[in-house]
Amino acid sequence: MSWRRLVLSAVLGSAAVAASAGPSIGPGALRQRHATLAPQLAANPLGLPLQMQSSEAGNRLEGDVYAVLEHPFADVSAALGDPARWCDVLILHLNTKQCSRVTDGGRNRIDVRVGKKVEQSPQNATLLSFAWQPPTVRQDYLDVEMRAPDGPYDTRDYQLMAEAVPLEGGRTFLHMGYSFAYGGASNMAMQVYLATVGRDKVGFTVAQPARGSQQAEYVGGMRGVVERNTMRYYLAIQAYMGSLSAPPAQQLDKRLQAWFDATEKYPRQLREVDRDAYLRMKRSEYQRQRLLAS
């Protein structure tokens, strides 16, 4: 593998875990956002009750997803308000090689090893250490935020956040976002990727609507990278929550299968490996992660 591919793998892997866009908007504004987005959530071309937003400004990339989860707020709050359970979400992503909750002096952090989309030793992956901020957990609102000030290859100021409010009918409205800043080295690596193996990849936002015989065009470039990883993490949360109804011994396989099945609905954006390779890799990584936590 060339030095460019090595740099690219680390940068894109960290970008996939780096996280959240703008700050939390709060319970009142989040409920209002749900009301405003109701038409788009009900008739989304992606086939999901989801609205995605992304932006590129200067040297910063941001992504947000607003989505309805078919799970009670109490269950979502219990899962996403627990730093240890976030590792069961994050490990579903292709680039996550290992995740652990670490307590140091009464403070929690989430250490994530990110790397290639194939099997890789955690020792050869890049460490991103997210400081876990004390979450806001109420009966009607959840707000979670993690921050990593430094990343590999001239990336920095990683933020990951999630906030949620309950909806009628035992559902939950979720806002999840991620953002990171980058410098010259990481920009160069991304441009190499976008000009080579990533040149045909797109995001999920329509840049040019379909006209006549012409198909719709989707955003590409850096925004496409952000949107693909935003979707991967939304699907990870969805798969994790859906797995909790299964007996404990069956939960891992259920969420691995669910995550892969969901990504296969968007092959142009998300297809990277085949099912057997994904399942084999993730089962191995999960067992290694369990040993680390024991």
C-alpha cells in the first residue's frame, strides 16, 4: 500500500468517527424542528424518516441527521446516555477496529481505534480519544456530547453529539451530528481519495433534481464523505436499538446483519465489502473488544 493510501485510510477512518456538527439545539427547538420537517420525514426519497444536512465551510466539515426512531425515548436515552454502550454502536462502522470506555479520575472517555475497512490489528490503527461530557438526561430530553481536540494527519476539533426528545406512539426524534476541522496534509489525502478510489462515490443530498431522462445528481466531494459516514452512524444507532429486543446471546448477530442489510440499500454510497467479510471482521473485533472490557 502506498503512503498516500496509508494516509488516506487513517484520515478517512478518523473522519468516520469524528463527530458532530453544530451544537445541540435544545428540547423546544428540537420539537419544532420535528414539526417543520414532518413532510420530508414522511416522504423521504431514501425510504427512511430522515433528513440529512451537511456543509463545508473553510477547513471544517459538518454533518447532521434528524430522524425518527421507532423506539421509546426511555430506551434510546438509556442506550445513548451510557458511554459503554456507545462502543457497541461505534464498532458496527467499517473503520472502527476497537472501542473502549475508560474511566480516569472519575471522568469518562471513549477511546476509539480507527483504520481500514478490512481486518486490521488495533495496534496498527489510529487512536482517537473522546472526552465524554456529562450528559443531560431528563424524562423529556437527552443531550450527549463527546470531543477529541486532536486527530491524525493534521485533523482536529472532533465533536460527536446526539440529542433526542420523545414523540407520540412510543417513538423518538433524534438529532445526531458530527464535525471536524482539517489542515493541509489531511486535505491532500482526501483529494487523492476523491480523485481515485472515491471518484464515483456520492452522498445523499440531491444537488440537481432529475429532469426528463436525466437522473438526479447527488453531492460528492468532501460533503459526500461526510454524508456517507453520517448515514453509517445513523444506521448503527438504528441497528443497535433494534437488536435490544432479541435475547442477549442473539443481539450481536442481529445488529450486524441489520447494519449490513441497511447499507446494502444504498450501494452507490455505502457498499465497500461483502457480507461474509463484514460479519467475519466484526465478530472478531467485537470479541476482542469484550476481552478488553473484562
